[in-house]
Amino acid sequence: MTAIAADYGRSPPEASLPAAEAGGLSLQQWGAPPRAVRRRAATVDCGWGRLLFGQTCDGPEQVADRLVEETIGERDIAFYVREPHVVLSIAPQALFLDPSHAFRLDLSAALPDEGDAAVTVRPATPADESEINRLYVSRGMVPLRDGYCADRHPAVDILVAETGGEPQQLVGVVMGVDHVTAFRDPDNGSSLWALSVDPQAAQPGIGRALTLGLARHMQAAGRSFMDLSVMHDNEQAIALYRQLGFVQIPVYCIKTRNSINQKLYIGPSPDGGLNVYARIIVDEARRRGIAVEVEDAAAGIFTLTHGARSVHCRESLSDLTTAVAMSRCDDKALTRRLLDRAGLSVPDQTTLAAPEDAVTFLEKHRRVVVKPARGEQGRGVFVDLRRRSEVLVAYEAARRIADQVIAEEFVSGEDLRIIVIDGEVVAAAIRRPATIVGDGVHTVIELIEKQSRRRAAATGGESRIPLDEETERCVRAAGFGFTDILPQGEALAVRKTANLHTGGTIHDVTPVLHPELAAAAVRAAEVLHMPLVGFDFIVRSPDQPHYRIIEANERPGLANHEPQPTAEKFIDFLFPETRATKRPARGGR
């Protein structure tokens, strides 16, 4: 076989692979494999499914046979498939060609340095398994089965990225497969799989550090190259891999048609304009056989129909929420009065008739919040104001959004979002403001832009850090300017509000939620007559009973609450007859 161009489809001359590698067995697309690897199909159990090495199979029939043996709830991948078109012809209803690109890194060359990521990359231990699975679920990936880290395949290595300081946190994971250990690979190769970076992480360069950490590990083991597979439209990941020296190669994956892979083989959705909050509901409805008609994708308005029953929705707001109930939540001052009368704990609040009223309220409480009486997604909300000049600016900004402006006593503590559906708490999450971590190289504004791009990619474009007067105020209050270089390891909160839409992050705390907080949320939903509602609490800790209810959201986002089944519970409520006794695994790899 003649040497191929290294960057398949682009062929930059400076990126050429060595001829010996380019003609390797792993890149051959046809013909019988040499007897050196002609044995039963080599597979590696990766915990989320099996990795099948196509070049070790006797022919297309064996590849197809192995893939259709896939275990329910797992996701098998056949890589280096020879004659993929023939494999698909054998089981066209069961298999599909994965829409991913393959890339290769030459390990005989010097590798780039890890950069300035404020993380430590180390081998995973069995104690890390729950956090590793949290990372996988947060990115919609199939988690490892219980106990895999303690009893993994000998060809598999798992590395994790850990933050410094206290408490240490896992913010990334990657899996590597040593092909020599797996099947005595004559090409002396290795591959990278299941890379996941915490979408909530503030540190830059985590993916780079994990990729290079695994490359160095395989290089130390004497491997010649490291391959990987990446979705064709994952532009950020592809850009990173090219920057690190990976080049595209003509290698293909085949997978099984199952509920996990469904998005990869059913083609583009006719309602691709839906945002992540509408899409999570629509996807769950379709999975149950509920018909979906999108009225306006940009507004997130759609109709769900099952049998003779139809329900109109705007994201999580449905026909089952009455107009009066919605108005109770929409008017923040009214929400507070109703909850206060019901004996629930709420902060002091007043309606501002003029700017000087805000100053008077500040003199009473010393630290205040100024926000529009109506609004959502954190627009026009100014938190922890302590100066006369700040409240006057905030009043004018909030006044541009709503006719009525309110001031509220600032309550310190953790920002807790609780989702109640049909009288049941289905998710609770601590929301934290957008935060960047310095690397001693990039300026504050550069770090904000990097973090904003990551948040947007992780949330379907819903979460971004605005470069507005509030962000500038927060940065300035911390003693920095946008053009200052943030010292290595220093964390800087660049917003005071924890709204997802302004770059905030969400951390699930449902398992540790104190019963009194859950009871207060359920009682508040009853007072407002809301069948589905998201409450914002300020708490000392989610496992303690002390709280203040800040506001109620009649259309809370159900996305980004993994692993809690928010969309499933919503569809259970709308169409109880479709409720499943056991839900299939969600996610993808």
C-alpha cells in the first residue's frame, strides 16, 4: 500500500506521517490481514462497552456478528474496520457508520508541553469511579459499570485531572487502550477514548493536559502512535488535536443502532433550532413514541400528542400551568408576599419608585440586590451592592428591562435551585457564579472568553459570560482589570449571580438535600399552585435546614441537572401512561 497523505482531505506537507506508519495494517481498508494477527476478533472491555479491533477479524461477517452481540445499556465500537461498506451490507438494519473522524499522533516525535493547566494528571483509582461517572454523565456519555476501575481490562489505562487546593476535585478523565497488550499489535499502536472535561470547570487547558498526559504514558510504554475518534462537527476538539500534532487518517468506526446512538444515525432533527431546554423534553417525548409538532423553534414552543391527548409547551411551561399561577411567579414582589404569608422564609424586599428609594434601602441593609420586578435568566440583576453609586447604576439598568424595579436584602450563602414537578422534588443543584482560574499567562478578559466558549459548547450555546458592566464591576471589585494577567491558580468570580445564562455552573446535590428544604419547596409550589416550578433558595449548605426563598421560576430549565431525570419526570407528569418501569441508559460516546 502506498503512503497516504497524513492530513486526510487537507494534506499539509509539514504534517506527513512516516511512510512505515502510513502503510501500517491499521490503515489498510481491504484484503485479508496477515497471519500475525489472524485470530479471534480482539476486543477490549472498556466499562462502557467493548472496543472491537476490526483488523483482527477474519472478515466483515465476524465484525457484524460481534457488534450485534452488544449488551443492552452499553455501547460497542468497531474501530479499524476493513471493508466497512461490506460490514454494513451484512446487517444494514442493525449497524451504522459512525460520523466521526479519526486522528493519529506520531509518538516517535517530541510532544508539546502540557501548557499551564492548573490541574494534576494522575492514574485513576477505584475510589475515583463515582466522580469519573459524574464526569461522563455530565457530558451525556455512558458511565462505567460498577466496579470497573477495580477490575479493568489489562490493556486499559484511565487518567484523571485533579485540581489543587482543598478540596481537590476531579475535573477531567481520559481512557487509553494499549494495542500491544490487547492483541500484540504489529503496528505497535495505542488509542485514546472517552475523554471528558467537566463543563463546570473553571481551569483552562484540562483537555490538553489529559491528552498529552496519555500520549506521554503511551510514549513511555514504547508505542509508535496514538489514535482517536472524534465527532466530525466537534470543532473545538478537532482544533485542539490539530494543534497538538494529530493528523487525520482514513479509519472508520461502526456501531450498533440503539437508543444511545440514535442521534447519530437518524439524521438531522427537523427541529434543530430548538434550544437545549426544549430539546431535552422533545427528545424524551419522541423516545416514548409521543408525537412532536414544533410551532416555533426559536421560542421553544411545541405540542406533544399521545393518543387523544395534546399538551402545548414552551420549554417546561405547559398548558397544565394556569395563567394565574404563572402570574404569581412572574411578579417577583407578588411571589414574595404570597410565600411570606404562608410562613415560608423570604428576604426583606421593597418596590422602588425612584432611584433615591434604592439608596434608602441600602442604608437600612448595607448589602442589597437590585433587579427588575419581572424578568428571567438573570438579566438586569445586580447582587451584593454596597455603595450609593452602585445602586443608582443598577436601578437605571433594571429600569431599562422592566417598568417596576425592586430592591431586596442581600442574603449570603449558597445559591440552590430546586425543581418541583407534580408535588415532588426531582432535582436540587447548587449554582455557582462564573469563575475563572488564572494561569499566569492569559489576561482576565482572555480567560473569560475561554471559559465562556467552554460553557457555550457544554450547554448548546445557552451559557455565556457577558462582557458587560456587571462583569466589569465584579472584576474591578476584586482588584483587577480586564487586561490584567491573573496569577497562576488564583480564582476570580466574574459575576455575582449564579444564573446559567450568565456563565454560572450547576452542581447536583439532590442526594444530600435536607428534608426541610425539600418540604419548603413542595409547600411553596402548593402556595403558588404551580405543577412545575424552579425555586431559588439561599442556604448555608444544602444538607442544613436554614434557607431563604429568593424567587420562583415558572419555566425552569430542565437541562444540565444530570444525573437527575428531570425531562423524564416532566413527561411522566404530562403523559403518565407512558411512564417506563425501567429507563434505558442515556448519553453517548
